Amino acid sequence: MLSRLSRLRALLLCALPVLALFAVTAFAPLPFTIALPGSTADVLGVDKGRPVITISGAPVRKTSGQLRMTTIVATAPRSDVGLGDVVDAWFRSDRAVLPHDSVYPAGKSDREIEKRNLGQMRMSQDSAVAAALNHLGRSGKDVEVKLHLADVGGPSAGLLFSLGIVDKLVGDGEGGDLTGGEVVAGTGTIDPDGTVGAVGGVSLKTQAAARDGATVFLVPRAECGDALATRPDGLRLIPVATLKDAVASLKALDDGARVPSC
């Protein structure tokens, strides 16, 4: 039978590898990315001195209110994220811990990742223009739309671009603005047929929207649960599945009619 001292020594010997493992883990980089609320931009306004939306070939309305696209900011592709960073972010509502490969494609250089993100933005802009013109029954041969937004990549501004085009061309169709003169924010990819897709990071984007004055947030229907989890006080969440949904909900909101909610 082992003496009490012998048992203590045995436990210490067994514990040493575990402690060593924890020590290594605490200082070793982990395969995660930390994300937080990013900037927002009014697609009805200007960005770095240039209009975000420029339309030619059709009369353009003077708009009021704002349509703010939202972003998240993530640690750089090559940044080391340690255990302390993960634990800190895990217990904060304004941070999210994401698998590194879900944000940045594996095996790609920083330059390749930037090129990919900018490519996604260009494709998103093309889809946004097509969706808006299709919704209005107009042809791209007659109406030319150019979109500009510096230093932003990815496809998640598609819905807001489309809404901005619709607002500049026809507003609510009755002489008013889609925004009702308010600050409306949102996120979502868009296909040329007007289908709105999920984007990720919604719980952080709602915080960015509220910080920058939005009272309404358009969220892809599939991400209502994520948006509700950390919804800022005073921010109304409206689920959308199509561009038509978004336009109809904004009109109803301005008219005081019933509007879907998450």
C-alpha cells in the first residue's frame, strides 16, 4: 500500500504533463479569429468624397434618411490568437470567436485573401444592381448604376446596395423615402433574382448599427435567432428573405402598418 507521501508524489508526477500542456496552450497560437463590430456606411451618401451610388440614364431622387450597410472587423489572417484572447472574447457580447478557416481560406496569402474579398464585393455589387433593376422592371441597357465603397470586401452589402438604388430611383413609389427619413441598417447577400442570403456576424453587426444611430435593422430571415441573441435596446429587427420583402416592410413601417419581426 502506498503511503500518503508516495500517493502525493504520484499525483504530482501525473499532474506535471497536464500542467505542461496547459502552459503550452496558454502561450501557443490557436486556430481562431476574433471578430468585433466594424464600421457602417450610408449607401445613400458619400464615401471618401465620392457618392456610393451613381445613376445615369434615369431621373434620380433626392433622398433623406440613411441606409447603412454594416461590417465586422476580424483579427488579421496571420495574427496569433492565444488562449487568453479566446477566453476574454468568449465572455464579451461585443466579441465573437470564430474558426480561422471560416473567415480566411486555408493556405492563402494575405494578398490572395484580399483579392478574394474584393472580388466578392464586385460580384455582390453586380448582383445588387441586377436585383434592383429587375425589381423595378428596368433594363441595364437604359439605366447605368455605378457603386463605390472603399476598403470594404465581401458580399454582405448586397441587400443595402439594392435598397439604395431603389430608393434613389423611385423611393416608396408614392413620393416618399424607403427609409421614412430614419436611419435603417442591415446586412445580407443578394442574388440577381432578389433572394437575400445569410452572411454571418449578425450579432456584431446589430451592435455596429445601434452604435451609429440605427433604429431598424434588416436581417436575413435565417439569422433572426443570432440577431436576437444580443439585440441592442431600441433596435427593431425585421426579417427579410427577398428584396421585395425588404421594400414592402420599409413601406409598411413608414405607414404604421404591421411589419414582421424576429
